[in-house]
Amino acid sequence: MRGAAKMLGEKYRLKIGLSGIIEGSLPIGGLSSSASVIICFLSALCKVNDIHMEPMELILTAKAAENQYVGVSCGKLDQSCEVLSKRNHLLYLDTKDDSYELIPTSEAMKSYKIGIFFSGLERSLKNSKYNLRQDECKAAAYALMGYAGLDYGTFAEARLRDVPYEVFVAYKDRLPELWCRRAEHFYSEFARAEKGAELWRKGDLEGYGQLVFESRQSSIYSYECGCDELKKLYEIMRETDSIYGGRFSGAGFKGCCMALIDPDKVEDIEAKVTGEYLKAFPGLEGKYSFYVCESADEVKV
């Protein structure tokens, strides 16, 4: 809250404060919790101070609060989802130039809901290896640009997005193994995002779900995120009928797993996943929980 007020106060004069209660039905940790709280608080603070921000300004102000005040080197994906999303649409976003497309759910697509499996472990990205993964990707990008003789700026500005895939293929053997694997995850994830948009347009939920599963497998091996509990949840989801696709939510350092599920099989899915997970981690009885959600429109006051 302080970070949000500080970032907003640097741009606008704040004459009126507010006091409120934060209430929600989902667990804290792994569901863009920090970004959603900041976006909601900023929106309310703007409302009472008669401040009108365009969507991207709201997104960047919320991002600045996390980067500069909290100390998390996050991008703007979470904030963009909360500001730009639309119910029953897939947000296809390019964070490089902020262009985006809202792809409607095809009438040919099977019905689905979103299952949330809370591991029972809360998290803090600030104290995880999240920032380290960011630095490893920057290091890989910086090295690749140097090997290829590309123009580059400061280390902080280095992005794998600015390094063509062909350059990675040509010079990846020169990278330390860990940097190479981080870059491999980025490029494969980029390809999955593009393919996923095509499959969503066609209404191919099974194909899209398979990409989600592949994304998480890459995250585990190449990006090396996730804890034992979330990895177990992922394994159980892959072996559960009527789950189209699933992955860690966010970076996967504790928190939640999410899945696209058959709404007619919710009880069966809950029983199987819950039973097997608590058998593996009985100490999380009473902390683990399961929720069913649907997509929703953007933040509103």
C-alpha cells in the first residue's frame, strides 16, 4: 500500500487518503496477489482523488511499486492481465510494445473452468530465487549479444527478447549450462505463447492444455522453479482425467497450481488430486485447499 501511494504521489498530488478492508475468497500466494492488491488500491486512490489514469499508466505505476518499493524484479504481465482482461477471452499480450489482442473463446471449444490448487505454502517472491532467474536471463542475453557483435546497452537493459533465436542457436554452446537452460525456457515459452493463441482461436482446448503442461515441464527443468509440493501437484494433475492442462501459477516458488478443467468432473478431480496430494504431504492437511473459478473482466471501481 505504501509503495503504491508513493509511486502515485510522485506523479500526482494526493489530497485524500482512504481506509478500507481487503477481502477475498482465494488464498494469498501464487495468484498475482501483490499485483492485484496494488492495482485495486491504486484504482481506489485515484477515484477519491479524481485522478484519471490510462490503462498502461496504471499498469506501469503498479509495476513501479513492486520494482522500486518492494524490491521484486517483476515485469508487467500480472498487472496487464488485471487491467486489460475480458471475461471469456484470452489476453494475447506483447509486453515489448504493449500491443495486445483479446481472443474470444470459440463456440467450438469445450466448456471449461479454472481449478486452483493451493499447496498450503504461502510465498514471497522477494525472498525466493525469482530475482536470480531474472539476472540469469539478462546474463544470457548480454553474453549472446556480445558473441554475435550486436549493439547492447547496460546489463539492466539486456533482454532475451532482443536476441534473435538464430543467435541463441549459433552461440548457445558458449553459454554456461544454467544460462543456456534459462534461455531455452524463454524461447520455447515464446513459441508456446504464439502457438497457444492459434489453438485458442480454433477452439482446441486439448491442444492448448497440452501446451500449458509443456510450459510447466520446461519451468521445472530449464528454469528450475517450483518446490517439491508444487511439483507433486503438477505430477498428479498430469495423471488426472478431465484436466486439460495445468501448471504452477506464476513463478512456482510455493503458492498455487492452476488448471483448465472439465466443469462436469469437478468433484472427481478434487477428490483425486486432494487425496493423492495429502497422502504425499499429510502435514498440509487443513492448509491445502481447492477452488473453482471463471474468467472475469478487468478491474473496476
